[in-house]
Amino acid sequence: MYLETVLLRNFRNYQEAKLSFHAQNNIIYGANAEGKSNLLEAIGYLSLATSFRDGSDRQLLRWDAPFFYLQGNVIGKNKMTQIAAGFDGKKKIWKIDGQAKRKLSEVLGNFYTVFFCPDDLQLVKASPQIRRRFLNREMVQLQPSFCHILNRYHKVLQQRNRLLMQGFAVDQMVLASFEEQLAELAAEIYDHRLRFLQRMNEKVYEMHMHLSKEKEQLQMAYSSFLPQDQMKQMDQQDLKKAFLKKLKEIRPQEMKRQTTLLGPQRDDLLLFIDGKNAKQFASQGQMRTIALSLKLSELSFIEEETGEYPALLLDDVMSELDLSRREQLLHLLDGKVQTFITTTDINFQFVRGKQFFVENGSIIEK
Ligand SMILES: Nc1ncnc2c1ncn2[C@@H]1O[C@H](COP(=O)(O)OP(=O)(O)OP(=O)(O)O)[C@@H](O)[C@H]1O
Ligand SMILES: [Mg+2]
């Protein structure tokens, strides 16, 4: 699928911009602070109903403007969809093909995007929380029902943690009554995650092989309360039993620390380059390529699930890759995926496409 046109009104530093894009490559160039990332943010907003920069809709309003409005025409294999999004300072308004929509589930799924920016380096470097969030988001985008399981688990976890705050005074019977439910949901999450990771591992491996010109092997492993290989052999019932057993073992520690020390909320995704832990040993450039491989694996996931590739938004990525990796990336995308690339200077070749020059909130097609 691809975004054919977009209209921005009062969005960030744009008063009004109307653009028509190329179905493959779109290069958005200009100096710093002119509005390149803001344009990608608007495109991403039409897809995810939220900004990829963590922030409220209010921040997206052009200084002092009473509303913003975005509209995009998306061309899919068999249909064209018009997506419109507005915000008046209080309420979000959504329209799909002119019809107002209330539910997020009706808005999502009309236009898929994958976004990559230099901050994604954190996926390799930062704490496990970042990788868990990435994994959860990835899974929710492809299996929206996974969101309910996560929410239910976190509710029970919160209740249990509240009890544990009582320390050694906690009623053991009440505590135990939460554990059954917690273990049930934890097992469901483990089961989903392990199956998802198995598929993802293959895609990430292939992607990284390609980007590194067959030089590096990237592998992922799930780090939890049991070794991954053991967990993979277990069904949900076995996982639940093992989880309950472990919970009993660590209960004295939990009462001392006054929080739940076990579960999907504490696990990690380990990344290995040629068998070595990337967090400790990978170079900056390798980390960047790993993060890119993780994100780009989403392209083929979405294609498998929906029959179409999403649009790819690459913010400031090119200048950070060496020539060989840059070429591999462009070669991989060429022709298959609509791509939006922001850059301060065009120092790479691309075959088909359009170029847009951005200056102080106005965009000129070159
Ligand atoms: N709500 C807003 N209203 C008006 N201007 C805004 C708003 N939010 C951000 N800006 C301004 O938009 C400008 C451009 O931001 P943007 O992040 O798109 O720059 P950029 O072209 O990607 O630059 P860089 O090359 O540094 O990444 C910034 O100067 C910022 O102050
Ligand atoms: Mg930028």
C-alpha cells in the first residue's frame, strides 16, 4: 500500500501543505529544524492515530492554532481509502472515507507504517523495558487481541503488588487467590511471545544478513524465569504450573521487596551478533543495523498478515549508515515498499522517486 496524497493544516510548523507522493521513494531534504520530521510525524499519525514522539495531541497543534487537520489518500491493492484526522484542542475526530469513526479499532488497520529514527538505537542499548515495549507494540499491531491479555495481566499484577506492599502482614490466602489468575495470564503471554519471537527471529536474521552483506548473524533470545529452550517445549498449562511453582519459591523475597519479582513484565529480549551479546559488544554502527533489522522485520510481518507492504518512514537514518549498508537498504526496498527518507543532504543514489525540499514549514517538490 502507499500514501498517494497528504494534506496538513496547522500541524506543528505547517500552516498548510498539500503533497502528492511517489509510490516508491520520497526523499525529504532540508536544513535542521525546518519540518522534515514533522512531516513524517503527520504521516505516521494517519496510520497509528498517535504521534511516534511521545506526546499529547496538543503539542501537534501549530502554535496558537485552534485545531489541526490531516488528510491522506491511501492506495491499496484493491481499494483507495481516505483517512482524515482532526483535533480541536479537546477532541480527536476521525473519518474514514467520509464516515466518522469513534473506535480506535476502526481507525487502525487502514494504513500501515513502520517508522525508524536514530533513537531506535535504544532498542539495543537501553534497559529491558524498551525492548519489552517494542515487542508488545509489534505484537499488538499484528494481533490486536494481545492488547486485552496484556491489560488484564497488568490489572491483576497491580492488585497483587498492592497486597505485597503490606509486607509480612499480607494475608497469604488472599495473595494466593491472585496467583492463580496471574499465572494463567502470564502463561498466555509467554505462549504468545514465544511463538511470535520464533517467527520474528527468522525475519530479523534474514534482514540482518542482508544489511550486513552476509557478514553478521543476528539472533534473539527470550530471557525469562526459565531457559528459553525449556519454555519452548511447554504448553500453556505447563507454563502456568512452572510459573506457580516459581512464585511459591520466591514469595519470601517478594514479601521482603514488596513487589512481584516474576513475570512477563520483568523479562528481556537478548540480542546476539555472531553469538556475542550485542548490548555489551556491538559497535555503534552494528547497533544501528541491529535496530534497523528489528524494525524492518515488521515489513515482512505486515506483508504476511495483510498481503501488502506498509510504508516505511526513515527519519535521519541514511547519514548514520556506512555506504555499503545504505546501498543494501535501498536495494532491499527498491520497488517493493513506499519509503519516506528525511536527510539534511542527499548523499545517496536512488533510482525512481520524488524529492521534496523543506524550508521553514513549506515544502517544494523538486
Ligand atoms: N506545535 C508546533 N508549532 C509550531 N512549530 C513547532 C511545533 N512543534 C515543533 N515545532 C517546530 O518545528 C520545527 C521543525 O521541527 P522538525 O523536528 O520537523 O525539524 P527537522 O527538519 O526534522 O530538523 P532536524 O534535521 O534537526 O531533525 C522546530 O523548529 C520546532 O520548534
Ligand atoms: Mg528531524
